[in-house]
Amino acid sequence: DMLRNIKKNKKKSNGVLVKFPKKKQDKRIDLPTVGLNTLKQCKSAGIKGIVLKHKNNIFLDKTEAIDFANKNKIFILVK
């Protein structure tokens, strides 16, 4: 929703999307999820990259998402 709101308001942020689990989030069943759709929304919103927490996320369509990120100069950083 946040990425859609940025696009809707036409505020090109050139920012970074940080997807870390919340402190009270159950990491066994409820992890932040990113994938090709997330990267497409980031591109539309002007987001320059995504930061993920190592082994604390779900990465859908990984190969396609990384290819899309490379072609569109969007970085993916895992900390």
C-alpha cells in the first residue's frame, strides 16, 4: 500500500524500501515478503533499492526479480 500511495501522490522519492521483521512478529510464520511485483512497484514509485534482513524474509520469484532489478538499476541489499 505504501508504494501505491507514493506512486499515487506522484512523489518520486528516490528512497530505499527496508523490509525487516517487526520486533513482535513471529518469525516462524510471518516474515516480510518481496518478489517481482514488489520490485515493479518500487520502480513505479521511484524507489532505488530494497534492504532485507538475512534469513528473515521470503523472496518470491527470485531469479526473475533479480533480473528485473539488474535491468532497472534497482539494488537489493541483504544485511
